[in-house]
Amino acid sequence: MKANRESIGYRLVHIDEDFGFLTVTFRYSDDTFRKIDFNRYTDTRLKKGMVWRSIDIDSLYDIAVNKVETVSSAPRSRDYVDLYCILQRYPFKIKDLARSIEEKFSERVDALQLVKNFLKVVEYTDLPNMLVPFDRKDMDRFYADMATSLKRDIFRKR
């Protein structure tokens, strides 16, 4: 980060490690800031991302796959919010994202576990500070609907 300070353009940087994530907060001269989570995921990228100020950024599809994987295994409130916001704006299908986990992480998401964690969203109260319009009840309904949409995957004949 120091070597790329000029191209990133930050004034101050704060680094915090929590739950295996490295969170870097860049503060700029106009007092705006950007938080970026760094985590070592697989090198497999499903779709081409972008480069921002010399930093490789995953595609939004890859980020959505990462979020579904996290929500299915060890969710945090911000993961629910991030996935909700992504799926409100982009037409990714939850079943496609779940299937892509196998390609990206070489693991299969259990539909029952995913449904269980979708329904747990109501238990999370430590929501991040939102910079965009956000309706908590709408997010809770969204995850309840997502859980219902996976019902066939749980009860299908094998």
C-alpha cells in the first residue's frame, strides 16, 4: 500500500484484522473514506473483475459468490446486507451463485444450511452504517423469500 500510495491517493490508512479479514480504511484528503476487506480466497475467478488504482478487484459476480459462501457457513450482518444490496441491483440467481461455489471453492453448499442461515438474518442486529437507502424489513422479507425459493432443493427426491 505504501508503494502505491500515490496511485491510490489516500491521506491516511487504518488497518484492522478481525475474523481472518484484513480491513483497510483509506481516508482521502476530502475526508471521504473507503473500507476494503482483504481475504485470501481461492485464486479461481469466475468472471473478469477490474483494476482500480493498481489493485485487482473481483467481479461483482465473484463477490456475490463469496457472500453466498460466507452466508452459508459463517455469516455476519454485513454479509447479509452486502448480498442483499447486490441482488437488489443485479439479476444474479441464488441457485447459480450457490452452484458457482463448487467451481470456485471446490465445496458444495447444502441447501438446508443455506435456508437456515437465510432465516437467521432476523437475529442479526449489528447492522453497518448505511450510506444508501435501506429498509431492514424488506431485507428480512427478501431472505425469507429466498429461503422459500430453495424449498424444492431440500425436499427433492434423490
